[in-house]
Amino acid sequence: MISPGSFAAPMTVDRAAHRRESDHVGHAHAVVIREGTVLAGADGLHLVEPGGWSADALVAYLGHDGERDYVAVAAEEGAHAGEEGAHAGEEREFVPARALLGALDAHPRGARDRDLVLTATAIAHWHAAHARCPRCGTPTVVGAGGWVRRCPSCERDHYPRTDPAVIVAITDADDRLLLAHASYWSARRYSHLAGYVEPGESFEQTVHREVAEEAGLALTGLEYIGSQPWPFPASVMVGFRARAVSTVLRLDQDEISDAMWLTRDQLVERVRDGSVVLAPRGSIARSMLDAWHGDGAALTRVQGD
Ligand SMILES: [Zn+2]
């Protein structure tokens, strides 16, 4: 199961940067990405065998796990890369990467496939958004096995970027958890407060600012608990927990339309009666909920995901 500490160990796939510009790329198995979706089969992530993907597609080298090389292949919209090789009765389809992450949670190859999906999604998003040089506007050229875009005009190299965002599980003196609903979320979705790091801030300063702005709360005992890549489209979520100094909420109604303090039993009851929908399995928000609640399987049962 993914926990806030699940990403603390080395990545299961060695990124092996020295292999990026070699013929290992041609012998690699491919994670196929199309418009934020990933090619999957009934058994989770579907890897397309060497030769089964188009060499003129956008390819980024993902790494080596001691057994195989892996690449991300960005399929054009409407392309069917990898699907045509399916055997009779074998279903393959493009599914949202976020949905696949939840399904990988309990899979035996879950950690490897999770790392491949997250990196492939991140790098494909970055390429899609950086076709032109941000300095001079010239179309850029892919290099370094998909890890650089070079500008042929001003000769700058542009590297993939990740935007840090903080998320914080806030409890009160009775260990009740604060759950908030942001006005732009789907109905009944409740989660922890979160926000993007602004230039010039430490992660901790971002937590204090966001929580003060969104809920009017001061925090104590702020503690880092783990991070998780979240390439939808380009974030790494940095997880904290903290204690609120008081329970009096002053909500920024533009961003946070509702918030409440819940005991464990109250949370389960709200999920059961449908008035609260939790963040999906596979997200750091959910693993932070599980860690606070103490029985993630119970939350999965009651939410039915
Ligand atoms: Zn340029």
C-alpha cells in the first residue's frame, strides 16, 4: 500500500542517465502515454515490447531495472500504439494515469509500474507544453534521450521542470482532522489544505501562509512526513502534518467553501452516507488520511474504491 513514506526508498527503476543516448532505447519496453492517459490492460500497466512502438514518436528514456530498459512513448491523439498487438480476449485501453495509480496500490509490480507511470506522465506533459523556446519562441529539438529540449536559435538547453506544492494534515487538540472543500473541486470532495509553493518561500512557510489564507488558522508542531510526485500536470506534493492552535475557522470563501473538524467515526459516517468523498487511492492526500485514521482498509471499504 502507498503510504506517505512509500516514496522514501530509491526508485525501483534506475534512471541510468548514461544509457539515455544509446541503442538501449531501441530495445526498451514502452509505457505509452496519450493526452494524460496511459495504455493499460486488465492486469494494470501495459508495456509495449521493443519494436511494437513507433520510432518516430516522441520517446523519453525512463531507465533500467536490471532486467529491461524502459521508455515513455507519447502517442499522437487518435493513434493506437500498442493496442493492435493485443491477443484475442485481451483488453487494452488508454486510462487516466490517476485512476491507474489507485489500481496499482496493491499490485505485485505496483512500485515499479507506479514509478514508470508517474515519470512517463510527467515527461510527456513537459514535452507537450514546451514545444517552443521560452526565451525566443523558436521550436525546440528533443535531446538527451528525451530529457532536454534544445533551442537551435539561442542555443539554450531547457530541462523538465516540477512545481512543488504542499499538503498538510491538520489536527486539533482532540486529534480531530480538518477536512476542507475547495470551491473548484467536484461536489462533496473533501481533503487536506494544499497549495503551490511561491518563489522565495520554504515549504514550511508555504504551509503557514496557505493555512492562514484559506482557513485563518495558526499552526504548531509542523512536521514533514513525505513527498510524492503528482504530474497532473507538473507537481511534486510535499506532505506535512501539524496541530492547529485553535479550532476557529475563518474560511477564504473564494477558494474554500466549506471545512469541518471530524473524528475518525464521524469521517467514516460521512463517507458512508455520501456527504464526503475522499481523495482517491494512490494520492498522497489519501495516504495521509489513512495514516491519521489508522485503518486505510476500512476507508477503502466504506468509500468503495
Ligand atoms: Zn531560444
